[in-house]
Amino acid sequence: MIRDPRSTVLAAVSLALIACGAPADEPADEQMAETDTTSQEAMAGETIAAGSEASCFLRGATVEEAEGRTSPLRQLEFTYAGGEGLLCYGAPSARGREVMGALVPYGEPWRAGANEPTTIHLSAPATIGGVALEAGSYSMYTIPGETEWEWFLNSNYERWGIPISEDVRATEIGSFTVAPEATGEMVETLTYAYEDGAIVLTWENTRVEIPVGSGGM
């Protein structure tokens, strides 16, 4: 059984179906550098069924509404040694804007997506970037740089994706660093894929690999 850090018990084969409430017309998916989330944080939550085995934590939208956002909800299911994984993220597009070092500033925490946090659900213990994790649910964010990206795993995932404040960072579990690579061509929309035992982020002209392994605590 999946045991997440908030004591939610999930089935070992299927992953949690969780969604919590806030207004469906939330505009923050456009605001990559937004810091004012008072309205989102003040809104009451409610649980709704998504109707599929793979689902993601949402704040203020059904799965269908989240898939229709300007930065739509995307889900990556993958299998690793000993377990099943689900990665949930909002997928922004460049739309003519310079991304790395501009829309996504270097040296500042970034949710590595849009809207809710980028979240990873694990059905069994695993290592992400060498960080040992128990089965459960975690948020992921990064501090990108020109030559190095530092990634963080955090037990706090049922929240809006920003700000990545000191309160959020107080629940970090571990971190790791990876070197970015250049893509072969322009990638318009942020995309995660699972390739050869790694979660791979690509956007604009940048590619970043996050190794995934079996194990855990």
C-alpha cells in the first residue's frame, strides 16, 4: 500500500484520486513568477473523484477543467523496479517568450511546471536523484542554473505551487543536482517523459534527466 507523508492510505497498484477545491478560473497558470497567492491559500477544499486510476492533486478544478487550462494538467505514468509512479505537472508553453534565464529565472526556486506543485506519487520505495523515498506522494521543485540544477523533494504537496516559501522549504526531505543538456530542437511546451530509468524534463532548448531507482528508506 502507498503510504504518503500525510497518512493517506492508497492502493499498491492504483494511485490516489485526490482533488481539492478553489475557483476553476484560477489565472495563476499564466503567472510563472507570481508571488501573491493569498486568495488561493484562503479557499476551502473539497474532495472529488476523478474517475480514473491515475489522478493528481488539484486545487479548484476537476481533472477535465485542469486539462483545459492555458498550462494544462499533464500526467506521466511510469514503472520502475518494484513499483509504479505517477508524475503530475502543469505544462506551460513558451509562446514566443524566452524561457530559461528569463521566464524561469536562474538561481530562484521554480515549481518545474505551472499551477499546483509538480508532484510524484510512488507505490513502493524508490530513489529519485539518489534521494531515498518511501512509498507516498511528494512535491518536486528546482533551482535552475546555466550549468547545474538543484532539485528538491518535499513532503508538502497538497498546496498551490507558489510561492515556494520558507514554510514550504521547511518540509524538504532531500536534494540532488544534475547538469542540464541542450535539446536537439526547440521544445515549445514543457514536457516530462520516462526514458531508460530517468524522468526527463525538456523545454525550450533545455533537457534535464532525473534518475529513478528502486530502494528507499
